[in-house]
Amino acid sequence: MSNEIKSYHCPNCMADLKYSPDKQKFACDFCLSEFTEEELLKFWNRMGGAADEEVTNTQTAADIPEMDKSPEQRQAEDEFGENAQLYLCPNCGAEIICEETTASTTCYYCHNPVILKGRVDGSYRPSRVIPFKFGRDRAVEIFTKWVKKKKLRPKDMLSVAQLSKLTGLYVPFWVADADTSTHIEATGVKTRSWTSGEYNYREVKRFSVVRDLDVDYYGVPADGSQKIEDSLMEAIEPFDYKQAKEFNMAYLSGFMADKYDVDKDAVLPRIKQRMFENTANEAFSGNGYSKIESKKQWDRINRLNWNYMLLPVWFMTYEYKGKILEYVINGQTEKISGEVPLSKSKLSLFLLMLTALITGGLMLLIYLGEFFLS
């Protein structure tokens, strides 16, 4: 079991430590020391740190009745509450979890100043976290290279002011493991066409198809934030859960973390839809049918376990013509998603140049035609 590091100070000089994604270590900017999580845990254990029990995979802290929680679980929640601050945006209502040393900042959703509300309740403590794999400089490089491919982008998309809004954000995710059973009844259609002499023939055969499948799913994610479009988050999947670590507040150092506002009961329909649509696709893949008709499907979840996790995302919003556009980069794989708008001025200039080019070409053809015919 891992320990919570209550105070993120350098063991050598006691200056503040920050997690460095590029080095995958905790770094001290003052004495330039670097430490792994294991080294810090050993240090704090020697200093009298207490063992910390992780939240179980099958139940989040909010699920467990207070009277049924072990002393270790209560301690973990208390330590999380003591070391986590909750910021409230008065403009959009976003609730942002930060480490206790974070000063006042701006909301990464709407860029308004945010107000310190107080400590967050320990029941929001995640069980797992995937640390960032690269820092802000690399995130800016990825975003810049991606946007530059869009030739008709607005000019200010890559301005210093805009790029400064790129924020390292831990997004709350509900991650489900499930054992499922599915029964499908459908009609499979096979079509064959051929030509004989002057006639074309088309043969259509229909078959009754029944499928019974038992499928185990591991790590099916759904983000627990209403403020980020679900389609954006799904576009930057997958995350490698093998690199997930037991939650430690120290990983939040230098980053922000969103507080979930969609509980696991609310995301369950999305999880089920993703699982059972995949089951249906797998059931009829590579079967030789031209199409599937009259499909009826019955699904059942036999076992369901949850992990509440924080996953790393570089996040930025861009306001264009009164519309807020969102951009996300997977902080583990560098996969990026978002919509780059067309600059109306650049588009108008492009169309004007294209029209002039076409007109000039036509005039040249007319001139050459008259020259050679004269």
C-alpha cells in the first residue's frame, strides 16, 4: 500500500516539490534534486508516516457507509480532504480540485478568475491516477504542429496569449470492468450477382442467425465531467491502465484536477451502450453476410466493478465568434482532438485569389485561342 505524502517538500532542502512528467520524477527547483515516488515514500516512512489503505476497486469512497469504513479508509479520506483545495468558478460553476499550495488561478473552462471555496470532501478521493507522460512545452509543440496543418485557421489561434491557456488537467473518469452475457436473434442476408448472356441475375438468401456470447470487458471508460464534450474525450482514447498508480496527492502538484459532477450511476448507460454495441459488432464480424436485418438483442451484466480514476489531459478552450471551442490532448499518448474553425477573412481571401486565378486562366485561354486562330 502507498502512503499519502501530506507535505510535498524536498527531503534535502525542504523547498516545494513538483511532479515532472518529462522526468517521471518529483523535482525540486531550488536544489535541483529529483526523487521517485518510492524514494519519497521511504523518506516519509522513516519520518513516521502511516500506511494508507487504498479505496477498493469495487466501491468508491462515496459508496461506503461511514459506519462501515475501516480506520485506514477514514484516514485516507481525511488526508485527502486536508490536502485538497476546492476552487469554485463564479461564471460557469466549475469545481476544480487543487493541491493545498495552489494560489488563486483562472478557470480553464471559461478563463474567469476562480474563488477558493475550501477543502474538498474526502469521498471524492480517486483510487487510481495515470501521471502525465510529458510536460507543457511538449503539449504546446503538439498543439502548434496540429493547428499549423489547418491553413485557413484564425490567426490568433497560435498567439502567445492563447497558448498560455493550455492547462494540464486530471479529468475524472469512471472506469468499469464487467462480465456480460448477450443473446442476439437476427436475419443474415447474403447477396450474389452474375451475368449470363444478355441477362443480369441477383440472388438474395436470408438466414436465421442466433448468437449467444459471454464477453468480459476491462477498463471501459466514461468521463465524469459535464463540462467537457464526451465525444472529445472518447476521441483521444485509449489510455494505458497498466501505467495507473495508486492515487497520491503529490501527482497533482503543478496541475489541476476536475471534481466529478456525473456519478457512476449516471454514466452507466453510456458504459453499457459502448459494451453492447461492441458485442453486436463482434458477433457478426467476418461472417460473410451482406447485411444484418431484424436484429433483436438482449443484454445482461453479471458482474460490475468500478474504478474512480484521474486521467491526464492537456486542455484548452478558444473563443471564436462568440463560440467556445474545446481542445484536448491525451497526456499519455499525445493523441489530440478538437475542431479548428475556418477564418472567414482567410477563406474570403482564398476564394478571391481562386476566382482571380480562374478568371486569369480563362482570359489567357481566350487570348491564346484568338492568337492562333487569327
